[in-house]
Amino acid sequence: MTEADLDRAARFEAEARELHRRSRAAATLPASILPRFQALWKEEAAKLLRQRKR
């Protein structure tokens, strides 16, 4: 795993936290769905980047 991969993983995790926050703050259920799925995708991408090390 390169330093760039670690940086990308950290950025994805930060973006996922922000997307989860936006999802919780959404006024309606439909408005909360897209940020939630985007956050889950970012979390999975970060996890896969970190697993490349192994």
C-alpha cells in the first residue's frame, strides 16, 4: 500500500462521515437515501484500499 492509498482512504472516510451527517440532517426520507448510499460506498472503498496492504 502506498502513501497515496492511505491518503485516499482517509479522504474517503472523511467524506463518508460528512455524507452520513447530511443523511441524518435531511428533512425527508428520500433526501436521506442518496447520501447514505454514497457514504456506504466511500466506506467500502476506504476499507478495500486499506486491505490492499495485506
